[in-house]
Amino acid sequence: MADVDVVVVGAGFAGLGMAIALQQAGRSYVVLERAGDLGGVWRDNRYPGVTADSPAHLYSYSFEPNPLWSRAHAPGDEIQDYLAYCAEHYGVLPQLRFNTTVQAARFTGEGWECSIVTDEGEIEQLTGQHLVLAVGTYGDPRLPHLPGLESFEGAVMHTSSWDPAVPIVGEHIAVIGTGCAASQLIPQLVGDAAEVTVFQQHASWVLPHLDPGYADGLANAYEHRPWLMKAHRLKLRATAEASGVGYTTRPSLLRAQEKLAATYLARSVTDPALRATLTPTDRLGESTVVHSNDYLPALAAANVSVVSSSIESVTGTAVLTSDGQQHPCDVIVLATGFETYGALRLIDVRAAGGAGLAERFAGPVSSYFGVALPDLPNLFLLGGPNTQVPWTSVIPVYEAQIDLVTRVLTEAHRRHVNTVQVRPQVVPALRTELDRRLERSAFGPDAVNRVWPSSVAEYERRVRKANLVDFQFS
């Protein structure tokens, strides 16, 4: 007999949202979190300047709007506080187990037997009739292979493991990477560090950022007139969905944004050589798009150098590049992003005789809207393959997925059955549709398992209205 109805793995936005839904449905569940606190990426990413890419009033649960955001794009600590509040307010904290890593899960025929390891090194077995993996798309840092890095005498840290005790003031800082984290961090370093050397693999598209602070009067208005806040959320959503058309179905619309980015670059960086280095060589949408008002000016600062030559190795005191130059530094910051579905691949999840998740993610993944995989009964994913929407907030996607999982679990309970799985014959057509749509989108090859190539509204409609005949109950 299972210990609980549902085992949820991960306590970020998706996992907590699932826990709240299970709590409200009266199901028995447990949430297993490998770290010592909830929050996911907002627990881990504490570097100076960390901020949400999506507007705060859209990057929050629809059922728990927050009138007290300080800015249009909330700082990371505010998001972490918001998630902690939601967990306490909805009564899910008692069901959270921290410092508990799920190493493997096996389907026994009636449920999932999970092998878990505590922070004390104790190995336990926990059984749930259903398993929900909500470990996030970008949970594990991407660590570059740099020969000699282990010999570096100073501090080395990824942006997701920022150590505030590491001295920055008056130091020479090397930042490897030029994506979203780097664009937020570097402007914070420029005023304190003696020198910042930025190692760029490829130039990012940079667009101006609309991020006004919110006055107390506006927060008061939202708190006492919730309809105003709801209207603002709807406006933000409509604006984001309109911008998504260029990414998903009509890439030609992005040419106007490319011109805006070029104009913004020319206005922010007057040095022709640096401007050439910072000019992207791909089309907008094929790689990370950065929204920032202070990143380009920071790169043009007198104490900042941008190096586009590839890194050859690291010595005890410097980074060596392919042009033969040595770049002395005291601290190395890896702003190198995250492995897509890295945390998901680390869990050895299998049914009898079937492929594990790592094998399935080796190529294009066939799934049911990123929520269910064929031949893995009683297993659900939140933030699974092809569910990321880089032009807007992913929270509405999570909520649609949680709604589908809740409906399937309710139907299984109503039928008094032990297993439920997506019908294998349903999935191939969805994969074919994704591939066709991705081909005409603006996204690059790395989007094959990552991006939903249409509007969030369409995803919500199809997932929330999914016909349960697509699932086999037995």
C-alpha cells in the first residue's frame, strides 16, 4: 500500500502550486525538495541584481495576486518571500520535506517506489501511487569544462551559488557568459570592482527594459481595488502574447525589434570596436534575448573589458584565451546558465523494461503537452518538454498543467482504478505538430524539447480542455 497518494518532487513555483491543488482536493501527498528551503531558482539565485524576466503581476499565481510588488519586474528576494507566504497561507508547509533527494523511482504496477537520500546520508524508500516531477526546466547549473579551473587560487562560483562573503570591492572579477544572469550581475559589479573582464561566447540581443518602481499609492490602490490589479495583469498578458507572435509564427515581425536593438546598442556604446563585438550574428529569437537598461552602459564602462576570444585554460591567477592573452583575475563568476532539464535527467525514473528519462531526453521527446509520457503510468511532469514560453511568464502554463493533473487524478479516484497513463497512439501526432511549428518559428535548434511554439492561450485551452479519453484508466 502506498504511503501517500501523490509524491511531488520539487518545491518551486510548479511544485508548490501542485501541493496547493492537492491540499485543496483533500489528497494525501508529500513534497520532496533536495535543498534546505522552498523556492527553486529563487532560492538558489541570490546574486546582486537578480530579477524576474517577466512582469511580477504576471509572474505570480492567478489565485494569489500580490499588490505589494515594489517594481514591475520583482527582485529575487521578493519572489522568494512571495512563495514562502503562499506555502504558509495555503497550509502546505507541513507536507514539505527538505534536504531530501530523489535518486530513483520505479513503477511497481500500482505506484511509484522512490529511493530518497537525506542530507544525513540515510537512504529511505517512499511509495506514492502517483508521482509528479516538478523539478524545473533550469534547475542544475551548466558548468563549462575549463582546463586548469581547479587550480585557480581565487574564488570560483556560479551565479546560482553566489557567495556574498567573497570580496568584490577593489578586486579583478572575471565573468564568463553574457546571458540574462550576466546582464543583471555585471552592472552591480562595475561600481565596486577594480576591473571586470567579461568573456563572451556570442553576443546577445539586448533590448531596453520597462521596469518602473511602484509607488505606495499604486500598491494601496491594487490592495483595495483588486479589479484594477486584475485588469493590469490582463493587459500585461495581452502585450506579452502579442510579442510572442513574432517568436512563434511570424519571425519577420522580429525584424523591428532587431532594428530597435541595433539603435539601442549604437546609443549605449560609442566605441566602434566594442559595438562590433557586441553586435549579434544570429537572428533575434535563436538565442537568449536580454532586457536591460544598464547592461550595455556597464559593458562600456572604463573598468570593463569584453573578450570575445575563446577561453583556452585557467591558471592559478588568470584566464588564458585563444589569442594568447592572459587576463589576471581574483574571482571567477560562471554566468553560464543551466542545463535544460538537467535536474530531471538526474532522477532515474523507469517503469518495467522502459527507457529512463535521460534516454528519452537524448532526442526529441514525445509527450502529452509536456505533462505525461507514454509507458510511464501514474507519472506527471510540470514544466516538462516543450512547455517553456520565453516571451512571457510560464506560471499560466504551470497552472494549466496542474489543472490537468488534478482532473486526471480525480477521474482515477472516481473510477477506483490504480493506474492511469496517456494512450501511446495519441502522442506521435503531437510531436509531429511541434516539429512542424518549430520549423517556422524564430527559435534555434536547442528549442526542440524546450519551447511551446504557439500562444500561451492556445496551450491553456488545449490542456484545460484535454479529453480524458486520451488517458487509459485501469
